[in-house]
Amino acid sequence: MEKKIQATPHTSPLNVPILISGAGPTGLFAAILLTKLGHTCRIIEHHLEISPLSKALIIHARTMKMFSMAGILNSITSQGAHLSDIHTYFGGKLTLILPALRGTESEHS
């Protein structure tokens, strides 16, 4: 069962926007959550073009918990694959097998 973040406006004597450095997945997600909580955000990004490459191979348990709180975990996980062991190759030969972490510290691990 997903727990959703309550979107309640933030009241503060100062109306100062939050500066987010980076318009990647983390920065954009932070801006969405902060905006839902009533904060004003400004995002700055060094790169002028959108990268066609993904820099993420996995989603960590804490990120999955945040996705769950935001109510988007099911839509995210339905588009991915569950990680099994990691196979590393060099020169076409299998050089290392790392077992995927299967812990009990999180409901999302």
C-alpha cells in the first residue's frame, strides 16, 4: 500500500524560492515534491541539451520509498525490471558475478 505525501502549503515569514541545481531526475523530482508542499522552486541546469543517455542502472530502496510516498511507485516499477545478479564482462569473457543485494532492511529491497 502506497503512502502519499500530504500537499499542505508551507507558511513561512520569508517567501524565498528554493534553488535546485540540476534538472536531472533527482532535481526535477525534488522540485515536484517541494511545489506540492507549497514551496516556490527555481531549477538551474549546466547542460543546454537533454542527454539521450541514462546514468542510472538501479533505483535504491530509499528512492522507491520516496516514489511510494509520492504515489508514483507502481507506475515506475511497472516500467522496469527487477535486478538479478550483475554479470561483468571484459573482452567478451565473463569476469565477475555480483549477487544482487536482497536485504530485509526495507520493504523495497
